[in-house]
Amino acid sequence: MPHLLFRGVPAERLKEAAQPLAEELAAICGCGTDNFTMSCLHTTNVFGNGPDDPAYALIEVGWFERGQQTRDRFAEAVTGHVRQLGVPDIEIVFHAYREDSYYINGKAVQA
């Protein structure tokens, strides 16, 4: 169920890495690859970088907390795959979901 939201990573390039990344992350998290979603946001820099300068990569991960060791391995794996796409600067932030606040189709779900 981890959701990865990519900014500053070209979608066409990320498509190349998505399957092997999902496989590695599934092994780290102990779940199937069908538990992951990966989306790219198109962004336009309006401050901090010029409009023609490439944005640094910011990757947000929404998930149920799995502990520091798993988080570290997950971040290393994401960084490695995105770096192979030629993206030099990569930042990752994790957002932990609360089990009592997670719903599917209007129904509370236990993770």
C-alpha cells in the first residue's frame, strides 16, 4: 500500500525503473508489487530555480510505518533507482498513515 509521489523525475524515465523498483520495495516491505502506486507530478518552478532549470527530485512516500531499518532500506532503494535515471539530487519524505484513519470504499480498514 505504499504510495510514492515523484516530483522532478521525468515520468517517461521513471516508467523504465518502475517495475524493478516495485520488486525491490516489495521485498523490503514483505508485500506484493500490487500494493504499490507510483505517480509523477508535473511541476513548474516559480521560485528557487529558474523555469528552465531542472528541479531536484522530491519523493513523498505515504505508508503505514514499518520502522527505521525498513525506512532506511526503502529510501536507499528509491534513491538508487532514481539516481540511475540521471537524477543527481534526491530528497525523500515519509508520511505515516494511521490505521484508524484509513478507509477503502468508505469502510475502515485495518492494515
